[in-house]
Amino acid sequence: MSNTKSKILVTGGMGYIGSHTTVELLAQNYEVIIVDNLANSYSFILDRIEQISGVRPHYYHMDVCNAAQMDELFSKEKDIAGVIHFAAYKAVGESVAEPLKYYHNNLNGLVTILQAMQTHGLDNFVFSSSVVQEPKFS
């Protein structure tokens, strides 16, 4: 039996759902890598995750929409077993007021991650999404 822990990448891992998922993954003996640009979260969350779990996950301050950064990450962390993607904007009111901001981040981020995963031969992926109202263009 191998002592190697499975490595999971959690995008948006410093957000509410991402940080709770990270704590649970650590409790289940996974090695966790977090990617977060801190657009909707705070750096102190990493300390809180460590306080709760006793383990400090690997953290990369990166934007999932940046293809070069994602490629660099997957090149460096060669043994990622799966990706859980939470790095999306989610505020309904703002998504209606600024739909293109949301499309850019949520769709481009998703496509960029999937392309990097494909390039590096990864296929275990969990995607979290919320339904938002359809935008009204004037």
C-alpha cells in the first residue's frame, strides 16, 4: 500500500465553499492545492484552514482565466488526481448588472482549466455552478 496522498486542485479554494471543501478533503487525507486570485476571498483564510485542519495546503495566487498560469501550475504539479472548480462569480444581482464580467470569468475560467487539464492528461473534474438570471442587453 502506498503512502502517497491523492492530490486535488481546488480552484476558488479560499472562498466559502472552496475553503470548506478543502478542510473536508484534508480531513479525508487528500493533499490539496488551492488556486485563488482573492477576488472574492481573503488571504487569511489559508491560516484558518490550517488552524482547523492542522495542515497548510499549497496555495497559488493565480487567475484561472490566465492560460499561461494554469499551464505553469499543471506543469509544476504533475501528479494532480482531480480538479474541483469553484472559481466563479456568483452574485445574482451583479451578474444581471454586469453580465459580460461574469461571462468572461466564469466561461473563460472554465474553458482555460479544461484546456490545461486536457493538455496535461487530466480528466477527473467536478464543476460547481449556480443558475443566474438571463441578462438584458439594451
